[in-house]
Amino acid sequence: MNAPSGAFFFPFSNRAPPAPHSGMTAAAIRLKLPQQRVTLKNLKVAEFASEETLCFTATVLFDGQAIAYAKNDGQGGQTIVWPCVLGEPIREQIRQAAAYAESLPPEVTDYPDPNDDSRRLTIDITLDYLVDPLAETMHAERKIRSAFQRDIGNKVLFVKDGKLLFVKGAKLKAIADKPAYFASLRARQDKPIVILAELRADEAFALWQQHVVKDDPS
């Protein structure tokens, strides 16, 4: 996705993105604001080109309506946002989305202010800044889902004594009579177990995620 020549770009902020310091990169900052009005779809990520920031393109939605395209080249610069169609109505919608983003509380990070080490780095929210963590979160969720699908498809997973375990050498897809196999597996245990393949997909994913996905320390 390339911005068209002469496209109308929105200068949401005259600030430069925070320079890395004390081990911080722009991608290390995670927005913690609960909001649902600005969302993304059609996210495409180029991990090979993601260096200082996530390299991506996406469509930006405001209250469920597509209003803009967004892209970041992955080199640490700000995300570029431009209208998905020409005309003043769509520009006005983007201005409303930008105003909404700017009305959100500033992001107080866990990093020191480069100009005052006694304070935390605080960043005013803009539409482009709001898009970045949305893209990162969506990309991370996709990767987690893919890992789960690989895991549950290739292993017989079960939880016992608060630990996620699997049957060595057994592939779930290769088991013809799953109910009989699960009954035999349960009978061999000295304590109750929860077999993920017997749960609904959303329940199995949530349980798997509890044991596999670590908390983000950023």
C-alpha cells in the first residue's frame, strides 16, 4: 500500500517519535488505554523489514467505518495516515478521529523522561500513535493464534496439577477414535486432567494461553 502522489497527510503532531534511550525503542512502549472507537482491518506485516518499529500497512476504522490507510516503514519513524478516499467528508471524519485520539489521557510510560530523569516519559496521544499499538496487538494475537493451532493440531494437550502437558509421540490429527483415546489417557492418570481437545475452541485457547503466553514486561 503506497500513499498516492499528492495525498493529503494529516500532521497529527509536530512531535518526533521518542528516541531510544535506556534500552527503550518505540516498539517497546505499549498503549494501555481501553478504547474501541479506533480499530484496524486488513493488517499486513513485513517482519523482515521491522527494525525499530513494526513494518505494516492497514486500514483505519473510526466507529466501524473505514476512514484512512496507515503505514510504517519499520525504521523507527512515525506512522503515516492518509484518507482512504478523496474528498472533504472523509477528511472531516479523520479530523474527528484525530480529535478523539487527542482527547484520551496521555500515556505515562515506565521509562524516564530524557529531559528529566526524575519523571516518567509521558506521551500525548495522537491518531498515528494510537494506530501503532493496535497494529502490534493485532499482529501478536495472530501469531499466538497460529502457534495455538499448530500446538493443538500436533499434540494431545492436557492440564494436570496446574501444568500444561502433552503425550509424547501422539498427534491429535492422527487419532481415529478420539473419545476412546481420551478415556484411556484419563484412566492412566493418578489425578484429574483437562484435555484441551475436549473443550470448545475458545475455552481451549484461553487455557493454553494461560500456560504458554508470558506477560509482556513492557
